[in-house]
Amino acid sequence: MAAYVIRRCIQGLAVVFVVTVVVFGLLHALPGGPARAILGPKANAAALASFAKANDLDKPLPVQYVLWIGKVVRGDLGYSYTQNQDVISLIGERLPKTLILTVLSVLVALVIGVPLGMAQAARRGGIVDRSMTVLSLAAYSVPIFLVGVLGVWLFSVKWGLLPAQAPQGTSVGQILSQPSGLVLPVLSLGVGSAAVFSRYMRSSTVENLVQDYVRFAQAKGAKRSRIMFRHVARNALGPIATQLGLFLPVLLAGTVITESVFNYPGMGLLFWNAATARDYPVELGVVLIVALATVVGSLLADIAYAILDPRIRYDRG
């Protein structure tokens, strides 16, 4: 296992390297470049040249990348000219808030999706199974922003039950002190994930219900509930563990939309504002964090899968 983890970490670093190279090149290929984006359309040629020289933007693109990645290794993600703050401090302020939103959304999705998938598998082919399948597909197909807007219209505008805006605290404690404001953002992210988890859990449970160990337990007279929760559930959770790891970057990307809809002060809103203002250092910093989350999530998913399924071994290959 240790050799496998080391090998995957090296592969992950290679993936992060490729992602940063592509994003760095694309951002600097945009019309006007960083200097024009930061100084504005009215800046003259002398001001643009002076800014480019002061920030090494006059050097060839490969050299700029090497200089940037060297700073990243030292913990320097650059400086946000639009917010007059170091990128690392901006991410440090926003990342915990986004993690709160992401973790709560995953918990909601698991609480809804896993039992629903098992219930569908236990009654597969029936009207409940078919109805839940249709609802799951509909929930997965609806865009995140539409779920958020509909939630605001129903629960805030029409019924007045929940605030339309997410908590605006500057610290994690202040965010958690306003739980009612987290309900709609969490549900907006969690509904689609719950639909995906329920589909995977249903398929995995159906596959396990026809295995020999289930027939053996039934022959011994074990109760159906004991078979489902003691034996089938653990083996069926393997694909869910994989999806959890792969869903981490997806949810982080989904927060861009959700946080923009609810004005939630997290990483998603930070990236959205940076994209509209063409704040390149912030955009690169957020992309780097998402790339790292993708690598870490994939590795954790593989490890969790091996723990849940004793048949999986990573000692070779």
C-alpha cells in the first residue's frame, strides 16, 4: 500500500503540473494580458511597460511560469491587485468557509442518497423504485443555479421560511452561528449529489444481492434487515467511496455557482469575482487548490475502497 500511495502522489504531482501549465498559458493568452486587465483600458503604453517589467511580465512565458511555480513552492501564490491582499491569505480566509459548505452538502447527500438507493434495490422493479429513479434523474439533470433560484423563490420569497442570502460572517464561527442561512446553499449543492449517490448505491446493492454470500446468509435463516445492513451495505459502499473522492473537486467547482447565487463568502465567490475582474493571481491560486483537491480526493477514494473491500489490494501494479 505504501508503494502505491507514493506512486499515486508522484502521478498526482504530474497532473497538477500539467493543469497549472495549461491554465497559466490560457490566462496569459487572453487579449490584453494581465497588465491591461489590472491597470485598466485607459492605461498608456508606458504604464503597461513599467508594470510588466516590475512584475516580470516582459519575460518569455516559460520563464514567467518557472518564476511563478518557484514562488508557489515557497508558499507565495502572488498578490491580488484588485483586493490588495496576498492570494494565500485570501484563500486561507475563504477555504474553510467553502469546506463547511462542501462537507455539509456531502453529508446531506449521503443521508438522503444511500438509504434511498438501498430501498430502491430492495424493491427493484416496483413503483417506488421507478418513481425514485425518475426523481433522481430529474434532480441530477437540473442545473445547480436553477435549484438555488427555485429554493430562494419558494422558501424565501413565497413562504418566508429561510433567508435568501447566505451567512456573511468573516469567521467560521460566525458562519455556523447562522444555520438557517446555510440551508438553501447546502441543499442546492446536495440535491444533485444525493441523486448520483442513490443511483450508484442502488446499482451496487442490486449487484451484491445476487452474490453467493447473500444466498448463504439467507440459507442460514438470517433476517433480511441484518443481511442488508450487516453484509450488503459494506460491500455496496465501495463505489460510493470512490464517488466521494471524485466528487470533492466537482463540489468545489459547484460552489462557484452556489456561492454566487447566495453571495456566500467562500472560494467560489472569490474565483467568480477574480474571473470577472481578470485577477490572474487569484484565479491561478484557486485552480491550484482545486487541482490538489482532485488529486487528494482520488487518492483517498482508492484507499477507502481498499478498506471497505478486502478483496482490493494495491501491493502490485
